[in-house]
Amino acid sequence: MRLYAICVYLFLYIPIGIIALFSFNAGRHASQFMGFSTQWYGRALNNPFVMDALETSLLAAFITACLASTLGTMAAIALQGVKGWLRTLFDAMIYIAIMIPGIVIGIATLIALVTVFGWLNPLLASLWPDGANPPQLSMGMPTLVAAHTMFTMALVIIIVRARLSGMDRALMEASADLFATPWGTFRQVTLPLIAPAILAGFLLSFTFSFDDFIIAFFVAGSETTLPIYIFSSIRRGVTPEINAIGTMVMGASLLLLVAAQLLLRRGASKSNN
Amino acid sequence: MTERGRKALLLAPAGIWLLVMLALPLLVVFVFSFGERGAAGGYVPAFTLEQYANLPARWTAFKNTLILAPLGTIAALVIAYPLAYFLAVRCSPKWRTSLLILVIVPFWTSILIRSYAWIFILGGRGLPALLESIGIDDIRLINTPFAVLVGIVYGYLPLMVFPIFVSLDKLDKRLLEASADLGSTPWRTFRQVTLPLSVPGIATGCMLVFILLMGEFLIPAILGGGKVFFVGNALVDLFLQSRNWAYGSAVAMTLVVVMLVTVSIYMKFISRLGGQREDVSLM
């Protein structure tokens, strides 16, 4: 039994280990380890395409995480005690967002936005004062962020709602009885209690957006995110540079997730006390 | 401001966002699936079932998905179950949390990079070269259904282990002792007590993995090399290469419907299994 467990752990970690190991390979060839070197890290960090893609990914992930955690938390709080059609509508949309494959969300968003932009652009041009260049709506960073925010906001609503439902409602009622304004109750009672869940939601949203390939592939327009860059490089073959990028990305995602985990746990132990 | 007004104000951004970025796009796919392809690609409004009639042209993609998604789910289950059992029942509590985290950690790193790792291992200079040195020649692993299956199991194993672990962890260990005290062999105890009680975990794990596999694109794209392709790969091809939006929409709608139908059949099956379990425990 123990031996079996060890085998599964080897299965899980050997491939990751190989990538990390070969990222330090001095040689070019994938199959032979020619000695230790950090040259591929240097190359990756000096490659303008990689740095551009990284910047795009970080920016998109950051804006997505901010929007998703803010709007998701607002909705989760407002949804407390809401019943009837509004509740059904929200639950259905959250369920659909989670359930529908990412690839379908990606293509649906692409064709819907391209079609809507196709209608709006001539309209904008006709409304624009003569002589000036009217703005052209097209796929790019804003559409990428909008699509990622849609999905991660659904995740944040679920996470924050779970935390709210574990909360003692009497606390909020007590606060109201003591003449706190709704805003005061939120700031001094609700927010400190759900802060760990919001932060965890923020970090999960960031990681999702940063790692996502399939939705970005369709809606990013001419922008190249890091996963898109990695995917197109893989198509051209295995290089140590990609190993170095992969190792760095895995390391960074791990750090974020460990942070999220610690925050969630701290929040849980706090509310138990 | 009234309570109602405040709630509406808080809900509006998320609600509008979901309507515009989720409901509207899905509606567009539904409408487009009844349209026609434009001369230069894209979409021309029409009402025709032509696109759906054309679905058999992409039968291979559906066939691959409908074979490899269940197969991959079962393979992941078979490998995950003993590990989850070990973690929940056999492993010392001191190590349990750390070992569990070690299972989940890979899931949160990019699946793109993790699948890419297998190009190394399964590619010509990886395992096949190793096998050749011990006398087994001409083994081709990359770009085969086997490679895609390995990628699937590798990618989704954590998602399978976790729910099974949770259901086994909740199981009252005294039941196992009682079964042993009553003279059951360990195997019989497992079959008649442990396994039935872990059905909810198995059901959740299988459903999560299956749903994700139905829309899979990356693993077949990276490890199947164009030879083993899923519906997801066909969709990328239809939308980005041939720009056939109407037909692509019909394929996407069909994928979603097939997925919903299989999942609901599966849920019915599981709930019936759950019902049987209750009968047994009543006796």
C-alpha cells in the first residue's frame, strides 16, 4: 500500500522534476543533461517576446482578480437572503459558468463580441464628430479581462458565499441593533470575517487568469499571453528556454497558492476561536 | 437608500456582467448554429438545420471524445482510489495533511506545462529510447491514444483523489472494526463496507473529471499531435482555421447537449446506486 502511494507520488512529481532539471541544462538537447547552467533563465528573461507576454498575462490577471473579487463579493453579500427568480437566475448562471467547457465559453465570447462590435463600430463612427477618428472596438486586453472576470467572479461568489453561510448572522443583527449603519456593519463586522475568503478568491482568480490558455486563445485578439506564447513554442519543439519559463511559472503559481491556503486556514482558525 | 435598492445596486454589476459575457454569448452560439457560413467565413443569418445535418463529418472527434473521456475518467479513478484509501485509512494522521497537499499542488500549476513535460518522457528520446536500450524496439508512444490517456490521468488525478479522500475520511472507522470482528475478511470488509460508503466521493470525482475532459483541448493538442483529437480540437480548427462559425456553433451546441445528457444519465445511475446502498444498510 505504501509502495503504491510512493509510485503515485513519483508519477506526479517526476515530470515536473524533469522540466525543472532540464531547465538548468547547459546543453541544447532535451535528452542529455550536459551540466548545470542558468543560461536558459537568462535567455528567457532577455527575450522581448517572453517579457511582453509575461507583462500582458500579469496585467490581465491583476485586473481580473481585482474586478472578480470586488464584484463577486458584492454579489455574494447582496445574495444573502435573496429568494425567488433573482436567486434562481444567479444560481443558474453561476452553475452554467462553472459547468460549460472553457472552450465553448471562449468561442461563444469571440463570436458574440465580434458580431456586437461589427454592429457598434459603424454606429460609433456615425455618432462621432466629423473629422476625428472614431474609436474601433476590437478583441484585445479588455475583452480578455472581461471573459476571465466572468468566470472567476462566479468562483468568488461561491467561495465568499460559503464563508458567509458559515458566519453567525446574529453578529450582523447585533450590529444593526446597536445602531450601526449598514456600511458600518459591513466594514466592522462582515468584512473582517470574510476577508480571508475574499483574498483567497483574489489569488485563485489571479492564478486562473494567469494560467488560462483556452479562453485567452479565442478572446485575446492580437495580445499574446504567456500560456499562448508557451503553446505556440511547444508546437515548434521542445527547448530548454520553455523549461526555464515553465519552472518559473510553476514556482510562482505555487507561491501564490500556498499564500491562499495559509490565508484560508488562518481565517478558519480565527472564526473557530 | 432602501434595503432593496442597496441589494440591487450590489447585484447589478455581477448580474449584468454574467448576462453580457455568459448568457448573451451562449445565446449567440445557439442562434448561429441554425445559420449559414458566409462566403469568406463567418456567419450569414438563416434558419436551417443544415449544420446539424452535417455533424457526421466530425464524427471522429465525437467518437474519440466519447471513448477517451470515459476511459480517462475510469483510469484516473482506478489509480486514484488506492491512493485516497491509503491517505484516509492507512496513513498516519501526522503525515496525512502534508501528503494530501502534495497531491493537490500539481493541479494548481499550469496544465499546459504539465502536459508538455510528457512530450519529454514519451517522445522519441525519452521512454522509447530507454526501452530500446533494453531490447524493445520501435515503440511509438507520443501522438497515440495512450499518450493522451497518460496526459489525462496525470492532469486530472488530483481532482479524482480529493473527493474520494473526503468521503473515505468521513467514514466511521468503527464500522471497519465491527466488520472484522464479525469475521469478515479484509477484502470482504472493503467490498461490503468501505467501497459502498465511498460511492459519493467516487461519483463526485468522476463527474468533475468527466465534465472537464469533454471540453478538453490542450492534452490532445500537445500529446495527440493532430492524430488523436477531441471535439475541443475540432472546435479550434473550425473557428480559427476554417472560420466556419455556423457549423462550429452547431458542433459546440452538440457538445454541450451531449455533455448535459451524459451527466444527467450518470446522475440518475448514481442516485439509483445510492438508493440501493440505503436498502442494504437498512437490512
